[in-house]
Amino acid sequence: MLMSRIRLKVKEIAIEKGFNQSSLSRYAMVDFKTVKRLYRDPYRDVNISTLVKIAKTLKVTVNDLIEEEDDN
């Protein structure tokens, strides 16, 4: 049975859009430690409201921040 897991693309998209951890945290009004954790561990569980704030700041959809990977 194939399992999949979710990987967040926050770091890649933020960098592409010109944000560093500090500026993303400030503009999205998300705690810096949370942003730092998402950059370091893209498989970390995160509150959907946090993803919504980050997506709005980056001008992308929440779906754009999520990537489903096969867990092999």
C-alpha cells in the first residue's frame, strides 16, 4: 500500500518571492519561531490558519504551499 505525506513549500516560495524568515514572519503576522520551524522541517504539522496567513502574504493559494509526496 502506497502512503503519501505532505511537504510544505513555504521556504521555496518565500525565497522565490523575496521573503526571508524575518520578513515573512512580520508581514504574515506569524510567530518567527513557527516560520523558522517550517523552513527547517517542511514535513512539520502546522495550523491551517497559519498556512492561510502565509499564503495571503505570498499571494499564493494554500494548495500552492502543499506538495503530496509518495512515502517510499
